[in-house]
Amino acid sequence: MARRVGMEVSIALAEAAKLANVDVISAYPITPQTHVVEHLSELVADGELDAEFIPVESEHSAMSCCVGSSATGARTFTATSSQGLALMHEILYIAPALRLPIVMCVVDRAISGPISIWNDHSDIMAERDTGWIQTFAENAQEAVDLTIHAFRVAEHPEVSLPTIFNLDGFILSHMIEPVVMPEREQLAAYLPSFVPLQRLDPTKPITMGPVGIPPVYTEAKWTQEVAMRNALPVIEKCWDEFEQVFGRKYRSIETYQAEGADVLLVTMGSIGETAMTYVDQARASGVKVGLLRIRLWRPFPKQAFLEAVAGAKALAVVDRCMTLGGVGGPVACELKSALYHEERRPKVVEYQAGLGGRDIPVSDFDRMVQGALAVLAGKRVPEPRVLQVRE
């Protein structure tokens, strides 16, 4: 019987990784991720988890160890944040190129400078094109569920790609929330034993990661792209299976009160729940507004997105990351690209907010929607739309 407990979110997802019977954890502590791997190290030291915990001297080494352990056929997990993720950057490209199904929790935190230990999405947006599958959690239950889903997807024989699940630092990672922890019997029904597609074995030698000379490099990268595209229906299928086993439903694109909405707020991560509060209030006062939440970031679910926004007149897109010197935030640019060839498409009104851990209150969502409504009325919203800049 699944049990409902109050637990810090970082501890809860570490417990979920334990239930997944990980073989190797290699990690380096960095705020606000530290509690995740700290708890896993305790579980290993206390004999509650039969795994190898490898403490290393840096995040670069942590990901290097993960590549090696996954290549030998071990179920492998790590976690990091911010500058730690940036330090992994060089090795992040290696794991998908070798089709290694490593699972990583990224507890999102702003990238310096100035130094900030608080939450935004600048760390993960810097790694969006490394070839990892990427999802976003909104609350404690989703963090636990996406941990389990990540292993199922990454190790699926039709996927075999590394997977990141994101959760907002401090705003989510350090909160104590009620969560339903699955039982081992449920995990066994959903997550089979890891059977790697290929592995390093002295008795059957293979080469992993050779030099890609010009006549083969393009084809190798295209093979990765095809693998990512082919992963999309499997990701959705694994969520279908998750619902059958655990009774909780997830989709790559999720909406709230979107029917009949003229304006859709677009969010990722924990701010979606505050946005729901605003939508409820706005709907009660007659404003035709809804919410679209992006659960799956890579591979981007273009068709599901287009279907979700088909009836909207405008999108108020919230980016928690600045693209310095660019033409908009990374999420807004992605959505505009997806809409480009559509004959009937909503206007995209971009906002950057919540940078460096700054709160996004209900009143800010109202300002975003009012700005989108002004655009629909033919008025121009001043640039840049960095909502919370204090003059």
C-alpha cells in the first residue's frame, strides 16, 4: 500500500532513487542540490541501499564517473545545480552520443555573476541542446514521480538516452510537502531491471566514443537527433503506463482552464501553481485566461503544443532566464519557432521574470496577461519585457 508522508522534496526524490535500486551514484555537493546526494550517501552508508557512492572532486568528475559506470551496465544517478551543471558541460555531450541512460536531477539555480544561490532556469537553459531528455516538476509529488519516470524512459530499449528532471531550487527542493511514496511492488511493475543496449565487457570488446572524422560526424549527430525524435512517443507511453500503475496522469503539455481562453499563460516549473491561483481569480472576474504548463522540454512536443494553443489569441510566455543580446527568452523563442509556419497562430508576448530567485506573485501574472490583452487591442508593450526590473 502506498504511504502518504510529509517530507522535504530533496529527501523524497532521493528515496525514489533508492526505490529504483540505483547501482551507482557519483556526485559533488552544491547548493541547493546537496540534500539529494547527501541523503543518498547516508542510505548507502547505513546499508539501506546496495549501491556504490562515489564522492569526487568536482562535477566534471562526477559526470565522467557516471559515463563510465553507465557504460559498464550500471543503473546510474547523479544530481547537481547551477555552476556544477556548467562544470559538467563538456561531458554532458558525451552521454547521449554514447546512448548512456544516466538519470540526473537538476535542482535549478541561477548562474553567476553576480553569485546567486537562488532559483531560476539559467543553468538548465544553457544545457538545453546537449542531447538529454529534459522534464520539469511543479511540486513534491511530481518530483518523486518524474524521478521514477526518468529511469523508465532513459533505459527503455527504444530510447537509451540520458534524462534530466528539473525542480526549482529552494522554492521546491527545500520545501516539506505531502507526498505519496510508491511501494517496491509498484516500482517492480513499472520499472524493469536495467538491460543496456551495449556495455563495456572485456570478453566482448567494443569501442565507445571513437574519433568522428568529417565523413561520419554529421551522420552520427543525425542519429542522435532521430533518437530524440523517436523518444517522444515512448515518453508519452511511459506516462500512460505510469498512470495505470500509480493512478497519476502526466502529459508533455498540460493545460488549466484553457478552454475558451483568449490568453494563455505559459510556465515551466513551480510557478505554475501560483499561475493557477491567478487564473482562478481572473476567470472569476470575467477575464478569459488559461494556463499552459510545459512538462517536457526536450524533445520539444511541438504537435501537443500546437494543439493546446489552437484556440488562443495570445500567449504570455514566462522565461526564468535571459538570453543576453538575443531577441527573447529561450522558451519564447522556441514557441515562436514552433508557431512560425502556422497560418492561424496566437501572438507571443514575452516576459522574463523570477530571475535569481525573485518571487513572481499573483499580481505579476496579472500584469503579464494585461500586457497580452493590450497587444491584442493593438497597443505596443514596451521592450524589454523584463518584468521585475527596478529603475
